[in-house]
Amino acid sequence: MVDDIRGQVESEPGIKRITFDSDKLDHWDSSLLTFVIKVRDLCKLEKIRVNVSGLPKGAQKLLALATAVPEKKGTRSEEVRESFLFRVGQDTIDFFRTAGEMLTFIGEASASLGRFLVGKAHFRRSDLTLTLQECGAQALPIVSLISLLVGLILAFIGAVQLKLFGAEIYVANLVAISMVRVMGAMMAGIIMAGRTGAAFAAQLGTMETNEEIDALKTLGISPMDFLVLPRMLGLTLMMPLLCLYANLMGILGGLIVGMGMLNIGFMQYYNQTKGAVSLTDVGISNVETMLKREGLLKTPNLYDPSNYSLTRYLESALKAYVLYKRDRDYVVKDGQVIIVDEFTGRLMPGRRYSEGLHQAIEAKERVKVQRESMTFATITFQNYFRM
């Protein structure tokens, strides 16, 4: 509307005065005042008088109040366009400042945990109990809902594709492995970070605003021990249980889709899930985390074809540390690992396990690890003497 008035003023230079008529105006709000002020500024530039006596009385009073005190120069914030280098430098400074604050917090939290381990941390046991309740029982509804929906979504998406091949039963494998290896822990972590983490930040922020943390420092009480440590312990104790619970709820979501949409029986789905998921799936997730930390895992998935040799070494190491026992399956003599024949109990010097198993046992016993021997062919004694 202001543009229309500007166009009319420019097209008719003989206008000397503008008057407002509000007889047919039923109601008005602050947008009327904004419009009148813009028209007055336009008329001031064009040297045209403005008569506001036709406005409602309330609008005239508000207009007079808004223009009673002139605006001071320099008080209005002006938008300054900063250069690219300035923004990069400012972001870099902010990053290092926040990184320093994070390192300080991690150091203080580690020191507080150390004091707890030696029995010198002071906090109320009731705070720890309350934190366990907030992180555990009170988090179950939202964890149940999100994990159940994730399981439903995974099962539905997998069912649409697997149904084309008549392999609907493998929905149980898809949901179970996905939830146990990745999705269960990830969704539980996201939920706890968004729900419980935000609640902790709000509580501590409010205490900082109310100067309660300063009061604790004045009394000689460490805020890290009294406030942060119970929350850290509560999250540490409850997160593994919540991850297991999220896994179960996700598998339940897949069961709902399998029974309701694919007509899979309960025991059939249960047995398929039991066959697909074993305790090693949790171990695989832990191993992937450790290998990523050491920089040995080339891809996110341990069973990617590019990680075939790494998987073989891992299986050999597990066999060496768990299945093969010293003085039963082998003996250590003169700095060498010698195999014990499982039928006769005789030592077999010179014989070595294949596929890296012997090297894994040598590493376990902390003796010199020798090169792996390769078997190109095998033959029985009977066939040997026939030649």
C-alpha cells in the first residue's frame, strides 16, 4: 500500500496534504501504526503535510507516544557484512575455545571419577538413585516406542523386497541382526542424548543461573562430585541395559510385521531369530569399534570382502585365546609352540596349525611369532604307498 501511495505522489506533484479517514474502520492493530509511520516518512521527504486527526483516538495516542522522543543516532544496530576470512577466523577461535572448555570438563570429570574409585568423592546416594530412575525406568516408554517403530520399519521395508523372492522368513534375520549390531545401541544413544542429556543440561544451567553452583563452591563442595558424577554413573550403569531393551523391542516390532503381514508363526519367527542372532554379534560390534579406533578396519563393515584377511585373523585369534589351552592342545618348549596329538597325546614338533592359528597361539604365549606355513596339498599314507 505504501508503494501505491508513493506512485500516486510521484504521478501528481501538486499534492500538498494527506488526510486519513477511519470512519468505516472496525478494528485495527499495530500494523496500522506501522503503515502511518511509513506514510509520514514518505511525505516528509516529499514535503507533504499529513493530517492524522481522522485516525482512531487510541492510534493517535500511540503514534504521539512513538514519536515523542526522537531516535538517537547510532543506537540502531546496522548490519555489517563481514568478510569470508573474518568469519573463518572467528569460527576457528570459537572452535578452539569450545575445545578447551570440553577438554577441561573431560579432565575434571576424569579426576572426579578417580576420586570416586578411591572413595574420596562426596555426593548423595539419593541423587544416584534418582538418576538411575530417570535414566532407566522413566526412559523406557520413549525407548520402547522408538525401537518398536524402527523394528516395524525395517521389517516392512525388508518384507516388500523379500516377498518378491518368496523369502519372507528372512525378515527375522534382517531385523534381528540390524537391531543387535547397530540400530538398537544407536537409537538408545540418540534418545538418551536428546532426552536425558538435555534434561541434565537444563538442570545444571538453571542451577548456574540461580548461583547454586557458586554456593556449593563457597561451601567447599566440588560441583563435579556433587552434581556431575551421579549423572555420569547413572548413565554408565543404565545404558547397556537400555541397549539390550532396545534390541528386544526392535525384534518385537519385526515380529509384529512378520505375524500380521507375512503370516509367519511365532515359533518359526523365534527360531529364525535365534539362529540369526548369537552372542557373537555383540562381540562383532565391539571388535569393529576397536579396529576402527586402531585404524585397521578399511570399511565400516567387518565382513566386507576387502576385510577378508582381517576376519580370518580375528577368528584365529579367538580360537587361540578361547578354544586352545596350554598343556592340553599344545605345549611351549624351548621358545616354540609344539602341537599335542589329540588322539595319542604325543608331541608333534615341526607341525604347525594353518590359517594363522599357530601364529595367534605364539602371540598368546609371547614367544617368537614365525612365518605361516602353507599347505599346498595333502595325501593319506594309503594313497602315498600306492604311488
